[in-house]
Amino acid sequence: MTNATYLREQLLESTPNDALALVIDISGCRYLDSAAIEVLFDLSRRLGRRRQELRLVMPPSSPLKRVIELTEIRTAAPVYESLDTALSQ
């Protein structure tokens, strides 16, 4: 929670204006708290204003599957099963 603001700003600053999307691979992640979920929704909104997209990578076997479903993050960012798929879109 204490790193959420820093993480959000670092991700936005590292995404060039001419990039089509920011792809975040959460495959190795085991836990997302409410602050992290809020960061993902906020990133999606901010990138959308720049005509960019947020894409998430999460395999179907991820322990985060239920969290992603409950929070309906797919309404803000598409979720792909592999990095290759997310990058090829």
C-alpha cells in the first residue's frame, strides 16, 4: 500500500507517449491488495486519456484469478494468458 503511488508514477513515467500499450506481467505475483487493484484501474484510465492501453498477463492457473474476476479488472484492462499474446495484440 505504501508503494502504490510510487509504482503508479514510475510506470506512467516509463511509458513513452508513442507506445501503444503498457503490458504488466503479473504471472509471478501471488497477492494483490486493494491499493494494487486501484493502481491498475487508475493506470488504465490515465493511459486511456493518452490513447494507450493497459494489458495484463496472468496465466489461468494464477492464484490471483479469483481476485481479478471479483474486481472485474477486465473491464479496464484485457488479461492475456501469455506475454507473447499480450505483446502481439
